[in-house]
Amino acid sequence: MAFRPSLKKKRQFEEAEANVTPVMNLMCVLIPMLLTTAKFVDLALLEYNPPVLQETDASVDDNRGEGGVSTELLELRVNVAYDGLEVSIFNVIEGENFTIIPLDYDGAYDFRVFRDRLVEIKERIVGPAISESELLNDETGKLEIVNVYKYTDAEQIRISAEGDVPLQTIIQVLDYSREYKNLDGYFQPLFPSPALGQFQ
Amino acid sequence: MAFPPSKGKKHLCRGDLKLRITSLMDVMTLVLLFLLKTYSVSGPLMKPAEGVELPSSTVTQEPVKVLGLIITPDGLFEDAAAGERRMIEGIDVLNDDTVLQLTNLSTYLSNVQERNRYLGREEKRVLTIQGDKSIPYRWVLKVIDTCSGAGFEKIDFVVYKESKYRG
């Protein structure tokens, strides 16, 4: 004879739940507060120090290569034209020291070639620093060690553009001419002192 | 013929209906963790100006709040909220190639400097420009030349930060 199943097993137990209402209250306060203070776009500042431009002295040009090394000028210029980028050194407008980088197939400026050209100028023509000197930083009032190169303007680049070139392009030129990543993967300064000027 | 109601169902325990908020708690916890991770103690010191699409750059310098100018495709404005902005220079002057120095901007900058001197504020020779990425270079150059002529030694462009670890 089979036993009749007990009726007790049909009793249902209520599930015990944690009371999360206080946590929810906390969340409802924290999340709006954090949402209002959150930064969803990262802003940065691109610093530009307008230089006091000095006209190139003709006598310096004449003495290039004859006098002391400190009088030599690189005179690196970049012209942002509508049809491409023009990079020149030693103030020439033709020859091997004048490079025209045309637009790429998409009609955009070819900044990779531009950067490669600047790196080539930096490594082959400017070369490594020949010495170091101390310079007083006007902002911090402290002495800083700066590199001395073969050319006195070895860290400068004069950038000019045609009138309707958009600001974004100028910012990109400044970015690509400021630093580069060397073969070891480290960022090295390229020409970190830009001077913006009229298109020539 | 109608069946009599089940005796078993009649005794079912009908507890109070409760909102199940476990999944909501999961989402809220994730959102909270994300927001805590991106939380900046210093807070945003500068907000991008309304109606201005800033250019992007690989620089990492944190922005600071100093005297600012806004250049939109509609002209040059003082740094204020969109509805309260006062135009300093219009498009016609900015596009005019015969105009090299912006007289209204010079006046505005000298007024600001004069007011700062009167109030005894520290005179900073720094200026930030929030320029739309589409504005032409000639406008930028005129503004820079005028600010430089007014004695500003450093001019900073406000940009969106982008990764410099690109190809």
C-alpha cells in the first residue's frame, strides 16, 4: 500500500530578497551628480608663441659656411597651398632643398610624406645637437638646458598658408611638425617652435 | 457542464507583487562604475563654445581659463554664452585683405587690459582662441597679429584631444 504524499511539501516559501531601496536611492543621487560633472569631450590647448620675427640678414647668408657655425640658418619654411605642401630650406624655391608634396588620391594633404620630409631634414641636414647650453626660462624663472644645433634656427619652422586654408589643416601641420616617433617608438621633438606668417 | 474550481489552485499563496529591480541595479552599477572611472576631480575648466566645431589635435596640454575669443564662420566674438556673445569683428572686415590689424579687436583687448589693471587683477599675457575648424587661415592670422600687437605673448588654440599614437 502506497503512502499518501504529505501535504506539507506543497507549502510555498517566500524568497528572501535583499532590500535594495537604500542603494537605489544612493544611485539615483550619485548618477545625476556624476553625469553633470562628467567630461565627455577632452579639450586641450595648442600653445603658440608668436615670435618676434627678424628679417634674415643678407650678410648672414653671404657668410654661410664660412663663419662660425652659430651664424648658419636653416630657414625651414612650409607653404600650405591649395594643391599641396611646399617644404623648403635655406630659403630656396627650387632644387633639392625645395620639395612639393602634392595632394593624395583622396584630395587631402599627404601629411605622412610631409612628416617623412621633415624627419629627413631633421636627421640628415640638422643632425644631432652639437652641445648644450643653459637658458633662462622667462615663465618659470629657472635655468633650462637646451640643445645647440649646427643651425641657430634648427627648432624653428615658418608656416604660411593660402588665405582660405581651414584652421584644421593648420593645426595638423603644427602637429606633424612638432614631434615624431622614432624607430624605437619614442616621441622626439622635430621643429617645436612654429611661426605663422603670410603665404609666399 | 461547468467544472468545479480546482481545490489546489484555490489555496495558492498569492504574495504581493514586487517590482524586480535586480537587472536595473546591474545597469546602474555599471553606469556608476563608468562615471566614477571618468570622473575628474578638477572638473572641466573650459567648455567648448556653442556653435563652434573645434579642430582636433594630438597635444595634451590641459586647458586653463583665461581671456578668450571665439571665431565662428559668422565672425569674431568675445568668449561668452551663445545668446550673450557680442560680435567684435564681422565677416566683411575679416575677409578684407587690405585690413591687416583689427581695430575693434584692438580696442576690446585694450579695454579688457585697462579693466584688469583697474581691478588690480594679475595681468596675464595669455589668450585662448576657440576657433571653428573651418574658418580660413587669413582670419586666424589677422587675429593673431592683432593680439600679438596688443602685447599678448602666448596664444593658445582650444582643440579636441585626439590620440597621437596614430600611424
